[in-house]
Amino acid sequence: MTKKRKISLTEEELITALRQHDKIAAEALYDMYSSSLFGVIIRVVQNNELAEDLLQETFVKIWNSFSSYSADKGRLFTWMVNIARNLSIDKIRSKDYKNQTKNHELELNVTSIDASRNTAYKPELLGVKDLVNNLRPEQKIILDLIYFKGYTHLEAADELSIPLGTIKTRLRMAIIQLRKYFN
Amino acid sequence: MEDIKQYIESGILELYVLDNLTPEEKLDVERYAISYPEIQKELNEISAAIESFAELNAIEPNENLRSTILNQLEYSVTESKPGYTSFEDKKIISLKNTSQTNFYKYAFAASLALFLTTGIALFNVYNRLQDSRQQLVALQQQNQKFANQVNFQESELDQYRKKSGAPVIQPSFIDSNAVKGDNSQQIIARQKASLKESQKEILALERQNKTREKVFEIFSDPASRFIKLKGVKDSSKLLIAWNPDKKQLWINKKASALPVNDKDHQYQLWAIRKLKPISLGVFDIRKTDSIMENMSSIDRASAFAVTLEPRGGSEKPTLKEMVVMGLNHK
């Protein structure tokens, strides 16, 4: 199979092109970030079809609201990950979604998704399980609630009946583990 | 200092990166980040970790989704034009729709055609170059003769004045019909004017000759590229001869089809490099026109395009007014 050539630009070039709404910007944006954003979305909503719709919504939103992005408020990719997460979280919190799926169990999505999709994974994905398993259970739960389920830290504190300060430091510890892993 | 450390360790920056703060809290963080570089640094590292986490969790979406999504977005210029396809689309189509062997067949035919047209163009340019060289030599000889004549006339006149102080008599070698009623000084003035004119003519011819020499050089250099810019909206086209090594770029107006521009507008040539348009100058298309026009050159470019701009050109291309465009295939 011939490998599809993907467009890749530096972040700076991409931002310029996005401001101008060039078609090549959209192509580059898609080629560079669609799989990462899709990964984020599918782990939040755990449903392939829904995730495809949300990926679409995510790109439309990135495209149309790009004027509101500013580099001094954070990095481009982080901004996009948050758009994808927020749209997905809004979706699973919406009424009609809740009516469809009643049962919400607290589980770590990272591992359950792998079981529910029989996609061929990159070998380094094994690392994700290791990574997540390296987290302490209490760190895992908080990362899961806040990152994948979109709980605010207040809601997470409420849900787990632990003080707000503890939620914050545990989240920090979890992310420090991630930082260590990626360095 | 201690406060900043505490602030960092409170975990609020993680919440900021995860977009989990109220707008007021966010503003606070942004203010701190501006004043304290260590906070900015921490934010960066947290973001990088979240991004790597997302990358590590990446899942390739269904292939069909790409075009579905790209078709949903509104583009600034080219979207509304039916004939337009993006760089990438073109590439994909050419690989998918034709088999490998066909591709090479066409590629071979295309390069053969290019070779032949280049050869013919080269031959033409060479002939014209020879012609104008001959013309130049003839003109220079004529000029020399003329100059001698004028000099001789002047010296003779001087001698005559010295000798006699008498009114000027027509020198014998000047056609008496042409000079009837004129005195010699007027004749000389006229001769001088005509000498000047022929000198101008020679200069122009020399310039033209230089142009042809340069064009000839470009056409005969194997490092030169010939790029066809195709009409975005219609069948306009423009041919460019470009030699990145010699820093030469010419547009071939004769082999082009562009509408004549009005007084208030000019065509502007752009090179696209790293997605940024770089102006290579403006040009006119008139009914009677020279063949080749020299433009600014550039060492690298992924594509070239021409837009119609207000006379004198613009800083940035007016994308709506894009007339032709072509890719630099290596």
C-alpha cells in the first residue's frame, strides 16, 4: 500500500495559515492532529460513531473560532485538545446522551477502550497501560474524572468526598508522573 | 519567591491547562504567568505532558472522515471555485486514479513534450539573438560613419572660419537639395540630433540583445525549470522560466494567455514559500508586448501565482483576484 503523504507544518506556519483560512491549513491541521484528537474524544465518549461526529464538530469549531485563539494564552495543541474534550464532555453530559446510556461506572477509560475496540494499536500504546498503571489508584481516579469525564475539581471533590486541596495536589502528582514518563 | 513555589504546587496550573477554571481564575493565572517566568515554564511543561499524553493515545479515525470534515470547512478564497483542487488533492488523485505504469507513460510524454518545446524555443531565441547581433553591428557601423561625417564637417567648418571669417559656405559633400536655405550650423545641429537618435537606437538594441542573451542562457541551462501557471477561474495561463541557481526568473508573455490589464491595475507575480507569498514584482500585459520579461527571482518556492492588483502592486496578494497558479514540481 502506498503511504499517503501527510501535510505537516510548523506550529507558526500553521497558525498563520489558519488565520487566513487557507485550505492547506485545514489539511495540515487534520493530518497533524486528527488522530490525537480522535483518541481524546473516543476515550471520553467511548463510542466510535459518536466520536466521529464529535471530531467533525471539533474541527468546525477550531476552524470557526480560531480568531479567539491567542498564542500567549497557551499552546495551540493544548487549546485544541481542550476544545475536543469540552465538546465531548458536553455531549456525554447532555440529556439525550444520558437517556441513552444510563449506567456510568467509574472506570479508567484508557484501559476499557482498548478492550472495546479491536483496532491495531501502535506498539508504544502498550506504554500507555504501563504509564497508567504506574499511577497510584487515587491519582488515576482523579485524572479519569477530570481529564476524561470532565468533572470540575469541585465536583470531583464532592464525588470522592475529599478536600479540594487534596484533589488539586493529586491531580498535580498524576501529571508529574506523566511528565516524568515523557521526559 | 516562596509564594510562587506554593502557587505552583497547589495544582492550580494543572487545572488551568485542563481548562477547569472559571474565567476569573484563568485571568489570574495568565497575569501571574506574564510576571513570573517560572510559572510560564511550568505551564509549558504541563501542556507538553498533556499533549504527549494525547499523542500517545492517538487513534487514527476512519479514512473517509478526512474529506467529509475538510468539505465542511469554509475557506477564504478558493473553495467557491469549482475548478480548484488543493495541492494535496491533486497528488492523491494522480496516484490513486492512474496506475503506476500509466503515470510513468504520461510523465515520459510530458517531459518529451517539454523537451521539444524547450528546444524549439531555444532555437528561436538563438536565431533572434544572431539577427539582432548582425543588426547591432550594422547599426554601429552606420553610427560610426555618421559620427565621422559630423566630425569632419565640424573641422572643415572651423578651418573655413579661421581662414576667411566669411559667411559659411556649404561643404561640398552635403546633399545640396536637403540643405537648400540652411546654413551649415543648422545642418550640423540636425546631423547631431540624428546621431543622438541613432545612438539611442543602438542602446535600445543593445539592451534587447542583452535580454536575449540572458534568455538564451536560461533556456540552455539544464538547471532551469519551466513552470506553467494555469488559470484559476478560466483558461488563462502563464509560462515562467526560472533558474534558481542563476537567480533568474522570466515570464514568457508570448506563450501566455492573460487578459490585457487596464491602467489602474497590474499583474503581480508571487512565489509561495512555506505558505507565505513573496512578491516577485508587477507586470503589464499589453496588446503589443515584448516576449520575455525579467522578474525578481527566488531561490526556493513551492508554487507561483499571479494576482491582479492595483497598479504598483500590493503587500499581500488579493486572493480573490488570483488569476493563474502553478506548482514547482521537482
